Amino acid sequence: MTESQVGPIALVGGREWGEGCTFDARLLALSGGDRVLVLPTAAAYEHPDRSVETARAWFEGLGGRVEGVMVLGRVDAEDAANAAAVRAARFVYLGGGSPLHLRSVLKHSAVWRALEEAWRDGAVIAGSGAGAMVLGDPMVDPRGGAFTLGLGLIEHLAVLPGASGWSPERLRRTVSLTGEGVALVAVDERTAVIRAPDGTWAVEGVGSASVHVGGVVAGFEALG
């Protein structure tokens, strides 16, 4: 596959599928269809069915249809039917919840390989909160703000969702711990940082986003 064939990636700061998430209409249009496949994996212990229903109500208002694929544990992530559904999708959305659970379920799994293949074939990939965090590598560890391994759909990039809710001290600590050559993207709730297939970046939604490289604020061109 050539680089130009990869699909858009949307990194959402949380509080997905609700008022202010205006970017979802554009993501749906970019997918070329009306179907959104939602993985509520990160909310496995927080009523994942409700996450799917919230997404369904939201996207129906945008002219879309939601299918929930209940990949809640490792067995589900290795299920051939689940992997096939992800591979065939043109818009895959990872919802919020626990990034550590999401990472452990998807890492090196059949479903994750299917997601990577779908993206390289042009599918839209969106993640909110935990879903956004795991798409990068390294990943911000929610237990203290240091760094751990992510799933690495985008390498050398870490995502800090809900940035406006972090204390200045915690944010400074995370920025200071960012490794050399890693860009930290801090994004507010109901806001998306979107990477187009050509590699350009844009911010949409009700809040703002910033990029930190080497401990200082940088422009989005630093993301390459």
C-alpha cells in the first residue's frame, strides 16, 4: 500500500457523540458511506451497550447508521467474525473508557490487525479519550501522567485527551517527561485533531488543541 491510500485519523479529546462534535459529520462524509462501526472496548466495565446506543442516536441525527462490535475481552479480539467486520468497515470509532484495558485487549490481536489493514485501505479511524490515547505510541499512562506503550497506529506521537481538565502541574509533568522525538498532542473534550491522508492536520470542534515537542509548544507542522 502507498502512503496516500491510508485513511483519515481523528483524535478526539473525550465526551464523544454529542453536542459540539461537529467534526463527526465530516468524518462520516470522508468515509464515503453512512455506516459507523463502534468498538466500545474501553468501556467494557462501564455499560458498553450504552456507549453504542449513544453513538447510534448521535449518528442517526447525522444520517449515519451505527453497528456495535462488542469486542470486550481478548477472546472477542481474536474472533474471526469481529475481525472481518472491522476489516470491511470504512469508518471505525474507538470509544472512551479505560486506555489500559483497551490496549491489553487489542494489542497484537486479529481485530487490531484488521483495523490497521482497513486504515491502510482508506478507512476513517477515530478514537476518543482512551480510544485516541491508544492510537499513538508512546501512550500517556492515566495512572500518573508518565508514558507507556501504545498501539502505534501513529508512531512518535502521544495523545493527552481532556487537556483542559488537567491541572497545570500534572500537564507540566507530562510535557516534561515526553521523550526526544515524540510529539505530545493535548486536545480538549468535544474537539478533534484530524490527520488527513496527505499528512496535514486540522483542529475541529468546540475546544482547542496544542502540540508539545521537547518541552515547548510547537506548531502542528511538527507532527509531519
